[in-house]
Amino acid sequence: MMDTTKPTADQTSAATAISDAATASRNRDESGHRILFVAYHYPPMRSAGTQRAAKFSQYLPEFGYEPQVLTTSAFGSDRQGALGEAAMRTWEPVGLYRRWRNPAAREDAAAAARVRTARPGSWLRRWRERLLIPDGQISWVPSAAVAALRRLQAADIDLIFTTSPPPSSLLLGRFLRRQTGLPWVADLRDAWTFDPLDPELLRHPFRRALEERMEAEVMADADLIITATHTAADDLRRRYPAAGQRLRVITNGFDPSDAAVLPEGRLFDDDAGEADLMPPPEPLQLPGPGEPLRLVHTGSFSYSHPLRSPVPLLTALKHMLSDDERWCQRLRLQLVGELAPDEMEAAASLVDANMVELVGSVDRATALDYQRRSHVLVLVDHPRPWPASNAPGKFFEYLSTRRPILALCGAGEVRRMVIDLDAGFCAPPSDVNGIRAALVEVWSRFRTGALPTCAADLSHFHRRELTRQLAACFDEVLEVA
């Protein structure tokens, strides 16, 4: 584990020069600002977290901020980002291991972005639990720190922005903040110790205590802390009351320009940068003769989270089919995304019965098209003993289609929003009988034309609007820096 609080002599010397120059740079009279934009998850990597970072980077220039992106080279070495912006990509040992261990990583780095590098109970996982703290991406921090310090020597950066996970990017942000004196805004897409991505890693008291100390140091040093949900912000306010005034919430969202037709019934004009009015979209139609109700899930399961599984959903479908063979004519589940071998095996009998279709990995535009063509969209969360603090970006993409959502989730942010927005149905993610009952209700209400359709105003979830909120946070920090 790298100790990011103890710089080398060279780093100290460089940091002194940077700090002096940075003070002068903040006083220069310019209409715009440059920011160091640290995002481990960034295109061409494919994940929901990638979209948040990429869209912030895309729209920030409209609000007077030019991002200088710093990311890993593990998933691509192109010195430009997905939108042509400059991107510094630095080396990490875990990226090398991932490519050696997984043939898919050598063939398509983006597709392998979510592949795990350690199986539960393996020697590699035990080694990682003891040495790679707070996460496996800590090996990226040294090279990223060197690249960041070199870039900051130009003295044209006004602010440091880091987005997490991985939490190690927060340690990098804290290190750069302490070395340069530049203001630092920390974005926590997911909670750290309250609702960890991998709770098993925090079962050891020593490791939990160490990560809680790291989290406390981040909360103390960041000039502003952003969370993606109110649940996560409430937890941080409770545990770190001194940071309460520095907490802001910027949710995940969707980008209307990713689709030709907007959910509000408008067509996006890229040249004008605005949406022109057009007739609202057609309401959901009952399936024609022989056409099943299409349920669509886009994305991965265990490749995104080791505890996230489609098996309870597949088991519920199997029970329905066993009771009444007509269900294979009524429902069809399309799984759009990469599945693990055991997940494909669990779906095999339903594939043979033509009740499940395994579409496989597709590009983003195709995935969005599957969402728009669905009758009902399926969201699967992983079970946990506490309220879920996250609302994934995919949930907001689903909302943008105005299609009903079947959310397999427990108590927490997603369940609250589904209920508040009248956006669909909920069932616990591991309750086979509960999922089965929800599927029957979906079918019954679909046949009678009584499916819920989210009619709420969603404009505050647009990526451009969310980026405007981020720029306002930057404005706030720079005014008091």
C-alpha cells in the first residue's frame, strides 16, 4: 500500500514550486478555468461510473471549466478521451495482471473492464485483502501521482477533482491537495465504508479501522464533498458533522442526446444544442398475436458486483414455466450484456424454452435501443442488510425511456425513487416468490393497460443540468479558495 501522505524529496521540491505557481494562477484574470479531472473509470472502459465521469467531462467546458483528464491505461492507451479531450493515461500493475490472466482483456480492454481479478477464497483475494488497501487500484496511485505533479507544474490548473470509486483515487486527491494547496472537490459515486462495494473486504477489524481512518482524513481535507444520493450524504453528515456544510448531492442521470427521441417527446438537435418540440411518444402497445411481453436487462451482473445475480429472477421464471407452459409465450427476458459462465448455465433451460434471450455484449447505442424497444425494464441490485445508498446510472437511463421498471432491490435509494416517481414495481433481489409475484402482477397489469408510466419531470436528471450543478460547486470552491 502506498503511503500517500509521505512525499519523496523530489516530490516535495516539485510540490513547493507548484504551490507557489498555483497561488499565482488562481489570481490570473481569465474567463475560464482548467481542472485536473481524476477518473479511474473512464472511456473506453464500459461501466455506469464511466458515464458519470465522461458526461461531466463532456459538458464542463460549456460552464467555463476545461478538464484535464487523468486516468489509467489499463483499458486503453489513447491519449485522447472519447470526446477528443486530452487524457493522461498512466500505468498500473493490476492492469498488466488483468491482461495476462484474462484473454478477453487482451482482445477488448473495454469489454473486460469489469472482470474480477480474484475469485472468492482464492490466494490472490487473500493477498489483496491484506496488502491492497483500500482497493486493488491502489497500485495505480504512484504513477498517477507522478503524472499529476508533472502536469501541475505548468501552473495552469485551478482545481483538483477526483471521482470515486475506487477509493484510492480519493487518497490521490488528498495527496495532491496537501502537496499543492490547490482546492480539491471529491466526488463519491458510491459510499465507502457505510455501503461498501465489497463488504467482505471490511470484515477484518484492522482493515475496517484503517479504511475508516482514511475516509475521515478525506472528509477533513476535501474542500467540497459530493455524493450521488441523499442516503449517502445523510450517513456522512451523521458520522462527520464537521463536514456537513461541505456536502453536496449531485445524482446520477441520463443524457437526452444519447437518444434520437427524448422521453418528453422532443428531438435533440446537436447543432443547435437544444431540443425541438415534437409529438409525444406512442404509449405502450399490447403485444400482437404470438408476441411476448419483452422484459429487458442491460449490463452485467456478477462482473459488476460479486453479489449481484440473475439467478433468483431466472429461478422465478423457471417456476412459472413449470406451473404453466404458456408463460414462455407470454414473457421473454432479454439479457443484454456480458454474463459469467455460471449465469449462462443458469439461463440455459430458459433459453431452450425461448423464454430468455442472451444477447451478449453490445455497444452503448445498441443497449439504449434495446431499452427503448422494451415493454418493461429490469434492474437487479445485490442484497445487503442495510439500506442501499446507491442509485446506479442505469436506473436513470431506464427512467428516461418512460418504460415501467421492475426493480429487484431492497430498502434504499432505488426503492424510494421507484415509489415516489410511480416508475414501476419492486421485489427483494433474492426473494424468488416475491419476484414471481411481481412478474405475475406486471403481466396482469400489462394485459389490462394499467402499467405505471413515470410522468414526473425528469429534466433535473439531465447530464447537462447535473454538470451545471458540478460547475456551481467548482465556482463555490474557487470563490473561497
